[in-house]
Amino acid sequence: MIKIVILSASVVLLSACSTIEEFVSKITGEPDVVTVEDRRGATQENIIAQDNSSFEVQNYSGTNAVVKDAVTALKEEGVVFVLHFSYDGYEIDEKSTKEIIKHANFMRDNPQVNLTLSGHADERGTREYNLALGENRALSVKEILGLYDLTTRVEVISFGEEKPISQAHDEQGWQQNRRVEFIYK
Amino acid sequence: MRFTRLLAVFVCLYSVMAHAILEVTVLKQDEEAFPIVIAPFEVVGNAKQGQEIANIMRDNFNRSGEFNASSSKDVINAEVDYDKWRSQKTEALVYGKIEKVNKKVFKVKVHLLDIYSSKELYTKEFSVHNSGIRRIAHYLSDQIYEALLGEKGSFYTRLSYITVVNKERGKREYRLEISHSDAQNPQTILVSSSPILSPAWSPDQKKIAYVSFENGRSEVFIRYPFVRRKTQKLPYFDGISSAPSWHPDGQSIALTLSKKGNKDIYSYHLKDKKLTRLTFDNSIDTEANYSPDGDSIVFTSNRSGQVQVYIKNLITGKIKRATFAGTYNAKAVFSPDGKQLVMVHRVDKDYRIALLDIKTKDLIIMTNNSLDESPYFSPNGNMIIFATNKKNQGVLSVVSLLGRETFELASKAGEVREPNWSHYSR
């Protein structure tokens, strides 16, 4: 997982500076001096730093230490905080339902916690449709939590395709990006 | 070695700072295109800026894909030798004169000649302020285009688009930008660390509606790029607020609002501050676009179980499905004459731009890429601008209606996306 994130981030960084070689060759007249290995090595360091801070899914936002500890404990139990979906789909499968029930029980045991469900889509299709699709995915999760009478404690936000975890333009990347994240506060 | 690497970092930084300027690449010069010579203008007094007019016009005509514009060796200021131009296979000739009247004002005279009939098709004389040189060049391009082809050009117009630049620690910088139709004179309207989507010029070209996540969720805003006026936020219910589209009268905006999870299209009247619901289905309804007469909207819906495009007649209330070919059609936009739709169309695994004749249902796939989106017509309807990926980089591309790629707009520093083409200036 981490490996994939690093790789995809390096693609982004390299593409942002794709004209370096061209520029350098123009300025120095010695294009052979900059080798590809050099540039990869130089950018990888930066990317690892990037990775820690941003692409990690946050499961907790807020200042309440009690809530934070409770969420950490839940995560240590192995409960899943990111649910994945099929292409253009917002149905919840049996496996995901089991995970949602664990979250429902957690919320019942911890009446002080509130939950934000953020819905996401992959990059395929239009941005505006994907914004709607992401909301439907988060709403599907909320619907199950509603069976446990938790509706008023759950907020839904859609980011559509705007906050991808993976930058890869392939099925593996897309699958990671079609998701709902649980963020407690 | 170390020096070279430092230099590389510096160059990269430099290109990030200069990112607002898009690079324009003319993709294909068609040899069959209309041959036109735009001669360098005769300059009287110290009117250096004047040369710009002929250069901008030449670039405009070449970018359109319909012309093959070149310069001439000499300034033309005497009797025109039609036979000479005929022998060079030139069909039209533009020449002119620019004279400095005072520090900031120039007098300009322009002529357009039809070489085959030996006739003057268009001439104009006027005064122009220094700051208006570029705009005048675009205006004259439109006039000449119309004199030659009998229909309006799309040069004296503006573009809006979003740029995205990757910053340190995985952060991104989003910019809402506007420019002239040739991507020159770029201006940043908004910088944000949150995503910006769907910019849309108002019909009077004075306002831009867009979607921003600056408050943590999608909301629709209206901004005034040319005057100091407060940004306006449009109302929303408990979910997404997105996909703004101006009514042609400029008085109201169609947008997608989610209420108790149900995403429908509403029209918001800006003066009356009144919301009117336009769609009522339980499925996703979004991406509305008004027909040029304002009597219909086209929108995307998954009501059939597939993502398809529908047209609602706002007078009769009737909704008709517009797309039947393919399993995914979305984000349709009316052509300026209201007879066609351009949209995102899925072909196997690829998302391409397709043109649909509303009456005959003929669908033509216009592009050949895999992740095309956000198509929009030029104001004369002869070109389509859209966002695509080239070498893993988001760029804007323009195709002529004949399916010919004409030009591409790219940023060295990052991605360009979500293009919108303004109406004509008034």
C-alpha cells in the first residue's frame, strides 16, 4: 500500500518537472550530465516526507483526547476505516456491512463521538457526476448506521474525484479511490 | 554535477512561479486551409506596440485551424499588386497602418482585400488606447473572419479554467484563472488549497460561477473578476451544492442541490433569491445546461440505471432521454444554435468527447484519448474546448467541428482543467 503511494507520488512529482532535462540541456549544453537515476534518487527523499503528512487517511479530527484514544483502540482491533466500491456503484456488500456494524457498536458504546463519512470516486467520468456518486456512497453507509439510530451523529461529505489516494490511472489506483472514509471527532 | 542538479531545481521552481501563463501549441496546420496574408502594419511615429496587432491576428487565424495565415516580407502601403498575390496563391490580404497620436493613443487603419475579385471586403479606421491593443486585435480578427466566412469568429472572447499545481508535502494549489481566447493576459481570480470546479462565465461576461470546497464541502459561489464586489454564495440544503449553469438571461442559475440525499436540479433566481426545483427523480440528476433560448435544460441522470443525458422542456415540463448509444453519457452542453449537444461519451474503457445531433440522434466521436472531460463550445460553435491527459499531464485541447485538432493549452507547472468559453463581449 505504502509502496504504491510512493510510486504514484513520484510520477506526479516527475511529471511536474518534466521539462528539467530540456531546460538543463539548453542552459548547460551538457545534457548527459543529469542522469535519470540521479533525479529519481533526489525526488524519492522528498516524496517519503510528503507521504507521511498527506496521503494517509485521517481517522480522527478534533481535540478530544478521550475520543482519540477510543478511535485508536478501535483501529488496533483491526476494524476497517475505509470501505471500497465497484465502478459507478454505491451498494454495500456483506463484508462492508459487517465493518459498518462494528462502527455502529463503537458509536453506541461511545456516545460522545460523532462521525463524518467522506465519499469519493475514481477519476473516470465527469467531476460533477462523481461528486454526486461520492455522496451516494457515503449515504449508503449512513443508511446502515441509521438502523442503529445514529443518523443525527453522522455527517456526510462528498469530495467526488478530487481527493484521490492513488494517482495511478489504472484499475488498481481507481479501486483504491472509490471509497468511503470514516473520520471521528 | 551538483551544480546541474541545483540548476534543475531552480528551473523547476521558476516554472512553478510562472505557471499562470499557458503554452499554446498549434497542433496541425492544414494545407487546404484558407491562405491569408496579414502583412506587418506600417508604423508612423514610435508606435512599436502597433506591430502586436498583426501578430495577434495571424496567431488567431492559425489557431482556428480554418486558415493558413502568414506574414509578408514588406509593409504594404501603396497600390496593391493583385496579380502578384494571385500568383502566390493568396486568397485574402490584410494590411494596415498604426500611427501614434499621443503618449497613450494610437490611430489604426485596417484593410481586408479579396485577391480573386480584386475588391476591398472590409476597412475600418479608429483610435485605440495603449491598453486596448490586444482587445482590438481580437475584435478585428472577428470582423475579418466574418467578412471572409460569413459567420462570427470566437476571438474577442475569454476563457476560464482551473490550474492545479502540486506543492510540498502533498499539498495542492488550485487557481481559478481567466484569459483572453488566445490564453494570453491570464489573471488569477482565486487561489485555494481546496479543489475548485466548474467555472462558468455569466452571459454578460462580468461574473463567474464556480464550485469551491474552501469551507470543507462543495458550494457554489459567484465572483466578479473585474470589479470590487463581494463574492456571493448560493444557498444549499444538507448535501452537495454544485454544477452551476447560467440561464441565458443572466438572471438565474441552475445548480445541483442535495436535499436529504436526493440530488436534483434547481434554478436559483439571483434577484428574487428564490429556488425552483426543476427535476424530481430519486436518482442522481446533475450537470444542467440551459439551451440558448432558455426553454430547456439538458442534464445527466442515472435514472435508467445507466448514466445518460436527458432534456427537459421547461415550458411543457416533459423530459426526454437524448442519448441511446453507449453506456455512459454525461456533462452535455448545448451548441450555440441549440441543435447539437457535446458531451463525455464512454467508448469501451475510454471517455471521449462526442457530438450529438438532437433531432437525428447521430453521434460523432470527436476525440481519440482515454480520459477526456468538460467539453464546451466556442461562442460561434465552430470549436470545442475540453480537458484531457497528455503524457500524464492535464491539458486543454481544442478541436474544430470537423474533428480536426487545432490547438492545445498546457502549463509547465501543473495541470489545466475545467475549461469554459465566454459568450461574446458586449
